[in-house]
Amino acid sequence: MTAIAPDRARIRFCALGALYLLLAAPPVRSWLEATMSGHMLVQIPLLAAIGFAACRLLVAHHQERLLAIAGGPIPLVVVALFASSWWMLPRALDDALAHPLVEVAKFVSLPALVGVPLALAWRRLGIIGRGFVWTNFISMLAVLGWLYLAAPQRLCNSYLVDQQESAGWLMVKLALLLFAAWLGHLFVGGPPVGNPRAVHGP
Amino acid sequence: MATYTYEHTPDHGAKAGVLAYLATSAAVLLLMMVFGLLMRLEQAQWISIGADRFYELMTLHGAGMVGIAAIAGASVMWHFLRQYVDLSSRIFIANLVLFLAGVVMILGSVLIGHFHGAWTFLFPLPGKSMGMWSPGAAALFMGGLLVIGVGFLLLHLDIARAIVARYGNFARALGWPQLFGHDDGKAPPPTVVASAMVTIVNVIGLVVGASILTMMLVNLYVPGFDIDPLLAKGMIYFFGHIFINATIYMAVIAVYEILPRYTQRPWKSNKVFLASWTASTLMVMFIFPHHLLMDFAFPKWMLVMGHVIGYLNTVPILVVTGYGALMIVYRSGIRWDMASKLLFLSLFGWAAGAMPAFIDGTITVNYVMHNTLWVPGHFHTYLLLGMVTMVFGFMYYLGKPDHEADDRLLDRIAFWLFTSSVLGFTLSFLYSGKESVARRYAAHLPEWVPYDRIGAVFAMLVIASSLLFIVRFFSRIGLARHDYQRAPVARAATA
């Protein structure tokens, strides 16, 4: 885990705080929540990303301590999975728009229960765990987008069918792009090898 | 030009996990062969099990054979790949556990829930059973496939991790620096190239398969979430075709690793070899529409793509591997035994099995042949005389008592019995196809019964010879764990 200089970490933390406040500011909030795509695919991921990035700015031993308190990476991934699944439900979006308390819960839970747990667990998951989270997330995104497209009726009271369709298509396209990017990154980079034909041993 | 020399590599015994995979494969293979025989006997009118039971057996036979082909292929790949990269034994075992859990779910759905919508579970059939099975049975079947898919996804992610850790990235693992640049003779060995290819295509296929299975499970309980049947069919065939193709690409690693030990000649990862595997990495993902040529509603470009790529994909790996095997064996002074004979035979089975598909992939032929027994003739040749024969060769290799040990007479008889009976069995399918015998059971004319009877007799002989191979494997399973030289030294090497 590479340490970030305290000054630099403070600046980044302030930048994240500013982004968080910007997202919470009524004009930006209303603008993003005016469309289903803005709500689901911009505001919600950004809130989770802020939590993720903020957690990575913590001093390494604090991160390790939090990870130990939580019981390791698996419980944290489960928490992140459940919290993120909740905010994928159309009803949760309606509630957030209709009830200020739920809106506050969204602004708190997405960074704290999705971003932070994923950041704490990420390095410990290893490439298999991370690959599993990615492939699971991408399939979920594609399937959810497809469900939004195939739904026989409006799923959200707050958004019209055309919003639902637009969000569905964007989710499917985003899933395809993410998958291509994830697969593509396996083809580049990495350290040079010695003799690629050498036998590794038992 | 790069030069390749044979370097003797240690001959490791199999890990317990590999033997558990092979034992599971052997047991399920025999059971599924018996189910297949029952189907042939039913069509031969020597037994009467009824249409419902026939389709239940067909569903189990299809799902079971695809599953064990994947498990057996994975065992071959894992056994040899771990010579070059660090693989996780725990993930390998986790895959087998998930596979067995999935098998139990599938068995429950078919034998208890009477699901018989075929292993291809084509939408909307699982949800529209007309009272023949419950939504719960269909969900159990599709859930079982999902569980098996999760296991294989984990296995491939572990392989991806190990390959990236050793080779840096997949481009190097596929030998692209040597393929597109100067061939310095340092391309990864064939095992790594094949494993990288299989991992790429299977991860893509499994994600697509998981997506359509999840959507169909949603649709099963909330039919309002409608699915475009053509899209569903396309996705199922994309996943299914990649998955079953990958089984032979995993199993052929046995040929790449074992035949060089018998001939003391290297299997070269030269430009042609690398190009063939890279080409097939792409083509195997776009070939599936050759099964959909009768679906006039599919976009024309997809059907044209299926036709063209169906032709093209038959060539690269198969020809390169077949030619490579001939070159490696020619004047090598190889001392033939059960393992080397079976591995060599498997290449003939692969080549011969691909030809009916090549022919059927022609649109005008497809219109009259695709719904006949010609197609089962193709995949039984390809899988039984190709893929399964590679696995039998691998089993014999692991259990060979020592490099000088001679085969027993019974094994030698079983080899020729297996070869001739598989040919008889598959040719009975192909000839039935040529005679326009429909592969749909509901209308089976009396004129077709003689072909079924011939096929049933050959099927019994296939089972008898396979049983001997499997009994021999189990009787030598203790030897399979030990490290010692198994391959006899070729006469050319000793001269």
C-alpha cells in the first residue's frame, strides 16, 4: 500500500468534500435527479466513488484496523453488495425523491456502506475476488438494464417510461463498455517475463 | 527463424483434485452413456419408456455430457498448466464442489420435478410447460446451470490471475509479440496459449450465459418481464457453443503435452500455431449462428457471419494441430501404447467430427439436414471420438505403470472395439441424417427403426469398451499420483 503525503491527502480529501457538497447542493441535486439516468448512473455511482476514494486517503494502518474490525474483506463486500442493490430498486429512488430523510440516508449510505467497504476490501480481495466482483457487477448492470427495458409498466412513479428505457439502454451499454475495458486491461501492461517456456515446477 | 528443441520436462503425477475431476467425469460419463443407450433403444423400439421419459433422459444426457466434458477438459488443462503458472488448488476444488451442487439441482429438477426442456433450455419453453413440469423445476434446472457457471467463472478467473502473474498479460500469453514481431522462439508453450484462449472465451460466454439465465429466472416468476425469444436464443447459443467448444480446446492440451514426451520432439509455438489460436479466439465467439441458419427471423448478417466463420473456424486449430501431430510422429520411432494411440485417434475424431458441421454449415445443406440426426452424428463424433478420447488417453497416461510397461491384450482389444464401435455408432447417426431421419422424437417412422437398432448395438459396444478404459483407470489410480517417467523413449531418440 503506497502512502500518500499528508498534505496531498488533505487536498484530495478537501476536493472530495467539495464534490460531495456540490452533489448535495439543491440545484445540482435537482438537475441530476431530474432524469433516471442522471440519478442512477451519475449521482449514485459518484456518491459511492467519493466514499471509495476518501477511504483510500486514510493512513494505511487505519485502513487495516477498520478491515480487521469488520472481520475481513468478505463481510465488507456483502455489505456493499446489499447496500448497492437497495439503491438499484426503483422504489428506493421514488422514496429518495419523495422523503428528505431517505434522501439523506442515500447521501450517507452510498459513500459509507458501498464506497468505504469496497475500498477497504479491494486490495485484500486479490485478482480473483476483484474479477468476481467486476463480472458480477457487470452482469447485474446488464440484467438490470434489460429488466428496465423489458418491464411491462413504469417501475418508478417519479420517472416516465421513456426515462426508464433510456436508463435501461445506458445500463446495457455501460455494462458492455465496462466488460470490454476489464477484458482489455488483461491484454496490456504487466512486468516483462524471463523465459516464457520455462517449466515452473510442482 | 526460431529453433525449437525438445527439453525433457518432469513427469508429474496428478494432484488429488485432478483425479477427483477425472473420477467424477468417468462416473457421470458412464451414467450418461447408459441414458443415451436407453434413448437409442427406445427409438429402436426394443424398450418403451414413453416420450416424457425420453425427453427427461435427453435433457440429462445433454446437460450431463456438456458438464463432464467441461470438467474433464478442465482437469487436463489444470494438470498441465500448473507446470508453468501458480494455480490455486482451493479454487480448483471449489469449482468441483459447485459443479456437484449444480448437478444435484439438475438431477432434482429432472428426476423429481420432471423438467424436460433440453439442456439448451430455449426460451420460452422452460416457462411454458403446459403442466408437464412446475416453474420450480425449471428454476432448479436453470439455477443448477448458474451454479455450475459460477464455479467455472471462478476457475477461469484464477487461471487469468495466474497467467497474468507469470506472463504479465494475455497478449504475451497468446504469444502476440512473437506472432506480430520477431519470432525469437520464446513464445509461451502451447498449454499456456490454449489455456489463455479458453479463459478469454469462456469468461465472455459465462457472463452472457449468466445474464440470460437470470433474465429467464425473472421471467419464470414475473412473465410480464418479457424477453425477445430471438435474443434469448442468440445468447444461449453464444454461451453454449463457446462452452462446449472450449472443452476440446482444454482437452487438446493433453495432445500438446504428452505426444512430445513419446517422440522426444517439441510441439512448436511458432507463428502458424500462434496465429491459429488467436484467430480461433475471435472466431469461436462468432461461429454460433451456424446453428441458427433455419431461423429466418435472425438478421441476415448474422446468418452470413455464421456461414463464413463456420467455414473458417474449422481450419486453423484443427489443421495446425492435426498437421503438428503428424509431423511430430512421422519417423519419430514412437512406441505406441494405449495413451499415445488414444491421443492420436482423438485427432482423427476431432477432424472427422468437424466435417459434418462444416457441411451442415452451408445454408442450402442446412435447410434439409439440420433437423435430422446428421447433427447428433456431428457432435457425437467430435466429442466422443475427439474430446472424450483425449481424456481416455490422459487417463491411460496417468495410470501407466512405468515407461516400459506393455498394454494388456484386453486393453488393445478394447481400443479397437472402441474405435470401430464409435465409428459404427456415429455413422448410424450420420447415415440416418442422410436418409432424412428427423431428430425430433414425436414422429419416428417405422422405416427409420433399422438405423436406430444398428446404432443401439454399437452404443452397447461403446459402453463396454469405455467401461474397460474406466475400470483400468480406477484400478491404477494409486499410480497416477506419483512422479515418474511414463512415456517410452522413441526408437529414433535411442538410435
